[in-house]
Amino acid sequence: GMSFGDIGVSYGMYSTDGSGDATMIVVDMPLMGMTSKVTFADFDAEGLAGTDADGYQIGLMKSLGAASFGVEFAHSEAGSGQDNETETWKLGYSVFF
């Protein structure tokens, strides 16, 4: 990965040697006193029978000392057509002792 001040950028590629290739890009940065992360992933299937898939996640987390709170949105799509899309919202917290 690389850093540009407080912004971190990571990039990865993976070849399965048969079923397809995967690519991922991640950007971490502070945003209005919170930690934010944006991730994009893409899978290119090989052959006519394979299914391409891609998706992204956007997350924000706020640390308040012993507790942290976060919200995340994820979108994924496998193949073509609107029925193959998934969108998910998650709200999470953690408490440290």
C-alpha cells in the first residue's frame, strides 16, 4: 500500500490460474473525526460458464475511548440483471474493558 499524508491506499491482484482474476482497492482516511474506509473488489471469471462479480463497501467508525461505533454499507453484484444485486446496511459497536 501507499500513504498520502493521512490517506492510505492499498491495491491487490490475484490470479486463480483457472477460474478467474480478482482485483481489490482499499482507501483508508480520517473524515470529520471518524475513521473511514472504502473498498472495491472485482472478480473476472474465465470462460463462458463463469460469473463475474463485483462490489464495494463504505464504512465509518467513531472511537469514544472505551467504546467504538460504526456504520457500513455494502453493495455486491454477481452476473448481470437487477435480481443479482445485494445491498446491506450494518450498525456495530464494541466496548473495551
